[in-house]
Amino acid sequence: MSQMKHEKETGLTYWRSLDELASTPEFREAVQREFPGEDWDRLPPATRRQFLKVMGASLAMAGLTACRWPKEEIVPFAHRPEGRRPGVPEHFATSMELGGVALGMLVTSFDGRPIKAEGNRLHPDSLGALTAIAQAEVLQLYDPDRSRRLLLREGGQQYVKEWSDFEAAATEHFSGDGTGVAVLAGTSSSPTRAMMRDRFLDAHPKAGWYEYEPISRDNEREGTRLVFGTALRAHPKLDQAGVVACFDADPLFDHPSSLRLAREFASARDPESGNGGRLYVAESSFSLTGARADHRVAVPSSRVPVVLARIAHLLVAEHRIELPAAAAGYGGDGGQEISEGEVRFAELLAADLAKFQGGGVILVGPRQEPAVHALAAVLNQVLGSTVGYTLDPDPERPTHLQAISDLAASMSSGSVQTLLILGGNPVYDAPADLQFSELLAEVPLSIHLSMYDDETSQRCTWHLPRAHGLEAWGDGTAWDGTVTMRQPLIAPLYDGRSAIEVLALAAGSKSTSGYELVRENLRGSTPANFESFWKRALHDGTVEGTARDAVQPRFDPGRLAVAVDGLRALLDSALPSAERPEVVLAADSRVWDGRFANNGWLQELPDALTKVTWDNALLISPATARELGIDDGEIVAVEAGGATVEVPSFVLPGQARSSMTLALGYGRTAAGQVGNGVGANAFVLRTSTAPNVVSGASVQGTGRSYHLATTQDHFAI
């Protein structure tokens, strides 16, 4: 049977080689030479996604352009540095920062090219391991869609510029006292950036400084402020815990110290005797932590405060645990409506917490309101839980939502004439009700430093290419405050600059070299022999002895009363139903908030629970799907606050009834060739008043279906 006839009868298409599948020009030329009479233009084009689904991301990255080294931009070894042998890999300690926390890495460089990242065993959070996102940093370095040039957009035209052009413009616009100037920056733990922020504000005292991160732990931070009067950072010790209780928390995945916590949790479990940290999880959607739970109950996210309050009531009423006088009403009267499964879960957990006083820990996830975190902090204190505290590195900082809202108000009033945006993508991920894109268009001069000409850059006057983390000098701090170094392994491929270098330029500093700025900041707090200290810091990747000191917090009675009132309001909230469900907006395990959407390896990485690749889906419980008449894979329309997004459904056992989960970070329009048009944009549902859980949404099936790519598709092929 001929190939053409076989394809018509079976519907299957076969390829003779990978070159034919990719339809490379070399393959077409070779076929034309051998079979000049055939019309090879009829071959079906193979998209990048199809190729990845068949061959897997690693082969695609090697065979296509996602990891192609732009050799013309890298200094060749025609004049090899002294002491370096060709073909011998070298290892450098550096770091990656995500969400304002630095994670130590060891990156292997081969002939001057970074090729692989692993964990730094000297780093307190890495301990020799890395997350998938951190390992994919090397692939982002070689992304061909990264920005390669400065762009100036004026009068509907786009002009290619040089750094000297921008430096001249910066000298003009950043020369006064800062009136009308605002800086919007992503959160950062870098001591050097803090130094440059202070220097910038000293030079421009009337300028505004705002920090915004779409995924943050501000609720936990504000919860500790409610209890103790100041913002603190919690440090759970799972290896010392006999009971671990998680309420909408996933410490084994999304905590900044998740690698360390996973190691501690594993070390505390003795599979032979059954002793060790017994794990309780109450959550709306399956998490990596929940999948390992000894006792798990599926609870809508808005019902988590009710379950935790019931446990507090049981601890007081049945186990004689005393709460502070100002927090006496925290447990309520135990009369809140609660399901039979939730009652049983609360009884078991309360008994275990009372039994393991001094050896338990209660963790609340970042999506829960500050009052819920405050209750957890109170219970941890009175139970003597295995949680330590350090001072927050910037306790007076406004929350990220407050900061972006304040900036939007200033932009709306016309008081912002010059806006410098250091990283981030607020046009895409700012709360939808702020209408940041429209406000940005009214700012006379806007400047965006970014690795991509993304949604925000395309609406700014200036776009500046940002240096990748493996191309720039910098520093950061771990979750416990340990100073972590970042050193470049390669010169900037596309002449990018780091945030501290652009900030130094705007501040009018004498030196705008990242190398000199980091050294200057570190020199102020080091021994006399700085060069020896500097070499040791770069070698180890961390600065020993810089972790923050532990503090012994005390309750603030006045604030506790406010926290109790906040919790009562949450307990009185309406129950979600199938007709008015809640939609939980969660960070994606691969693309996070969308900043890694153009990384093909991460897009191809299957979700740990659903095994879905290349898409986000609305996770629905089987019971809710039946009540709404929604089939698995059916495209549904989710409407809330006047915004609507269409997304395929995924019926997932273990999902809480009347609670649905949708991952953020998809639906990008200016991410690059890989990330554009992948998935649905959940940020359109996110507002400044409901950033994490959208209550009273409308979810309706459209009758159209969509095939979600999963790992089963790859195995079948």
C-alpha cells in the first residue's frame, strides 16, 4: 500500500525523519533533487507545539532555535584566557531571584557558555537542589525572542536607539528633585538595589517609589503585623514537627524555602515505624503537599477560615488550650455551618495538636486573608509550635496591591509625568479594575526595562533590554536573610543592563557598573581584607553569618482585637454554590505569573496533578461538573465583574465542590513565539479587591470542546 493511500484510509501521517517532520529547507532541497516531479509543498506544516509533543522538549530545544547559541555575540576562544583549558567544564556559584527571595545555584559553563544549573549545597534554601523554574533559567538565557535593542516609540513610529541616546534622555528627565517622577519596581531582596533605591530617592526626594509583585506573600506578612504589631517572616521547622497542618498552603512547592521544607518533611517521616510529621491538609484544589497528606479534606478556599476557626474552638472548649484574652473570640462559638467531613477533620487535627504541644505547626497559604494568618500565628504561639520568626527585611513597605493602586491613582490624576518601570509586566498582570494599560498611555514619558518587548514595553515610550541573571552582577538574600551572590557567566548577549545599573543611571551615580555597585555595597559591611572576602563570597555563593537573628514576638492586644473582627467577617461570608461558585486564581507551577511563558521546556513540563501541558484549564470537581452539565474538556465561559474568559474545563477528583481553580500566567500576547496565544488569560478576572479568590462567578458551558495536551498524548504517540 502506498503512503498516500494508507494516509487516506487510516488518517495517520508518517515521517521519514525528524528533518521531514520539521520541514527544514535542507530536507526539501534534498527531496527535490531526488524526486523532482513530486509536489512536496503539500506536506502538512509541523508547528513547534506538534514537534514538542512528538519529540519532547529537550530534543526540540537542541534541534530548533530555543537553545541556539548566538556565537557571533560571544567572545570566541581565539584568544583563550590564561589558565583555561578548552573542553573542561567549569562551575560558578550564582543565584536566581523570584518573588523577592534569592535561591543559590551552581551553573556549569562549557567553553564559556552556561549549559546546566544545579543547586548550591551551601545555600540554606537550595541545599544542593533546584526547582524546575530555576533549572530552566539557562534556557531563557538563550531564548531567541529576547529583546536585542533599545526602542523609542514616538508619534506612532518606532526607532532603534543606542544606550548613549537613552543616557542623554535620562540626564534630562532625571535631573530635578523628582517632581512628577515615579518608579515601579518588582520586589527584590538585593541589598545593592536597596542601596540604589535610597540613593535615587536622595537625589530625587519628591519622586515616588512603588513595588508590585503579582504573586506575593503579603497576606502572611500582614497577618503577623496584626498579631505582633510588626511584620515578621515565619520559618517553619518541619523536621521537628510531629503534626503539620496546612490550610490552603503548599509548603512543598510554592514556599520560598520549599526545597528545604521538602527535605525536612521527608527526614521527619519514618516509613518503617510510621512515626514523624503527620500531615493534615485542608485545601480547595489538590496540591503537591495535599497529595502527600495523611488526612485531607477538600474545602472551598472561602471556607478555610471556618475550618481553622472550628479547630481553635475545639482546642479551647475540649482540650483546655488558653488563648490570649484579646483573641478569646477567635474560635467563635463553634456554631458555624460545617460539613461532616470537615467536622471529622477538625476533631482529629485538634486532638493531635493538643497531644503534640511543642511539636506541631500550622501553615496558612498566601491566598488566605491576613486575619486567617493571624489566627494561625496565635495558635502556633500558644501551642509552642516549631515556627521561628525573623524581622521582615522591609517592614514599612506597603503591600504590593496597595502600591500598585496608589500608583494608578497618581497616574489617573496626571501627577506622574515620567514613569520608570524596572522589570515586571503590569499591563498584563496588574489588577484588571485599575486599567493600567489605559493609564500608562496618558503618561508623557514611560520607560520599561525588560528582557522581552512584552505587553508593557509595547505601550511605553522607551523599551530597554534587560540583562539576564546569568549575564549581570547582583546579589540577593535567602528567606532567612543569608546574603546570596549573583555573578555573570557570560557577557550580555544583547547589550542588556541590569536594574541596579539603570537605577544608578537615573540616580546620577558616578559609577553605573553592576560589578562596582555590588562591591561598593558589600565593602561597607566586611572585614578589612575585602578582596579575600570577595573571592570567598563568589566561590561559595553565600556570605556566611548573614542570616537574620531570630526574634521572640509578643502579642499586641490592640491589634488582636482588630484581627478577631476581620476573621468574624470571613466566617459570615456566603457559601459558594454551583450557580455562584468561587474561582481560585493560582500561580502556575511552570510559567508562574506568566514571566516564563516563552520557555518551551517549562511549557512542555506536565502539571504534577493534571499532567496537562501547554495550557491552563479550569479545574472542576465531578459533582459540580454534573450540576452544571459541563463535560470534561468542554470550553466554559467564566464571567466575573463584567469580565469574561473562555477556558477548557478539567474535571478533577479531589477538587472542592463549588470551588474552581484557574492558573495565572497564560493568554500572553507579547511573550514570544512560544508563549503567544497559549492558554487563557486569568488576570482579566483579578481585581484589587479580589486578587486571589473570585466569589460569585458565573460559569457556563459553551458546547464546544478542546483537547488538552497531556503526557498520555506523548506516550500514545
